[in-house]
Amino acid sequence: MTRGRPGGLFVGLCTLDVIQLVDHAPASNEKLTAREQVVAAGGPAANAAAAFSHLGGTARLLTAIGSHPLGLGIKEDLGRLGVAVSDLAAESAEPPAVSSILVTASSGERAVASTNAKSHRLTPPDDLDMLVAACDIAEFDGHHMDLAVAAARLARTAGRPTVLDGGSWKDGTQDLLPFIDVAVCSADFRPPGASTPADTLRFLREHGVAWSAVSRGGRPLLWAGPHSSGTVDVPAVRVADTLGAGDVLHGALAHHLAVQGPLTSEGFVQALRGAAAVASRACASFGTRAWMQGG
């Protein structure tokens, strides 16, 4: 494991994000001129890894990108952000997944269209055990599920804490949960039979997740641990862009957890509070890159 700088292994989706800042979402057949444009590497695991690196950690992303020119641009962008990439689709010449994103200037709300990870089924690499052993914490976004389950199982065996970014319920999530220590899910994460955040927290506890939370935008996070539960306030900011805020939250949470060591209720709350503060600062900028450039 890394001494001094915590090491994070991030397993999941990487995309090319094309982000347009617009005055409003277009109507049918309407053309808009965007105020600003950002083209950058994206995806939940990739953004979390970039946030982890920005906060002083050593981040490695295990994902599928490929050798297409757009994929090479993604890798260069991640390299500038201090993220090492293990590309399990390096021989593929197909274009990477592209996310088309519109951010409304007045509210910071976003609309996203993407193919996500549907075109790749990844086989765990031969050196997966070494990648896991080299990290202090492993984070998963639920994409590339076979790979995620294999890595999480190894992390559990090696005594490395595991974190789930639960953006939405996906096929195979039930196979991943037994190897997850901490799950922080969005309000859109709906396990079978769950209709409220309380249901989600209960479901996670019943499926072996010791520490969990549900994020709800600017409203307080709801959290639960082995013997206690509560809320964590989200700092109020003038929102410029909500895109990637949850990813930054997870990258910052992984960094806090890797630094602070064994979890307690107080430590979990402190980590959530610190991560929420970082994510709020990111929301005040147009895009993750602007937040990173501003510190």
C-alpha cells in the first residue's frame, strides 16, 4: 500500500464527455448556440479518480477505453489529471462511449445521453490481485459488473475497504453488495422493493453493507451504520453545474476514508461531511475541470 499519499483503485465507466452550457434545454428541432463547451474524460469512476488525485491521492482507473483517437484523447486528459489508467480494451479500435451533456446556465441542472458500458464485457486482468494489493481503498460505480465483483472480492480478502457509488440499480448489483463496506447512493438508486431512501438504507444493511448513505442533491444526506444513523447537511452554494457532483463526492469520500483508517460512526460522519463540502465547491464551477483549476 502507498505510504504518505493514499492509493485508490477505481473500477468502472470512462467516457468522453461533450458538455455544453446552454440557456435552456432545446425543444424539438430547436438549435442552440452554447455559451461554453468542455470536452473531457468523464464517467463516474473516472471523475471520482480525478477528484481523489486532485485531493492528493494516487489514483488508478480500471476501465475500458480502447485505441480509437478519441480514446487516446481520454487517456491523455486523465494523465494530466494524475490518473493512471489500466485499459482492459486497449486493443479495441471502436470509439469509446460518448456522453452528450447539456447544462442549463440558470440552474446548473443537466441532461445526459450516453451508451455507458454496454459495448464492453471485461475480463479481469491477470494482475488484478496486484492492483488491489497496491491500493488503500477500492471504489466501484457498478459498471463492468463482472470486473467489479472480481476486484471487490479480492479487496475483501486483502483487507482493503470497498466503496460503492450507487448511481442506479444495475443487473448484478446484488452480487457486488456482499463485498462492499461503504455504499453511498443517489436517490435514483432503487433496489428491488425499495421506494424511499429509508428502504434503500435498510436493503443495503440486510445485504451486508455496514455503512451506507443516500444523497439527495442539496438536501441533507441520510446515513446509517451498524449501531446508529442520522443526517449530514450539504453546504449551501450558488449552483453553476451539478454534473459530476456525485462523482466528486465519491472520490472525496474515498480519499477521506483512506486517510482516516478504521471506520466509526463519528469518522463516517466526518468523511461524509468533508466529501459533501468538496462536492459543493465543485457544483459552484462549470465542470469538474474548472473546480480543479480553482483548487
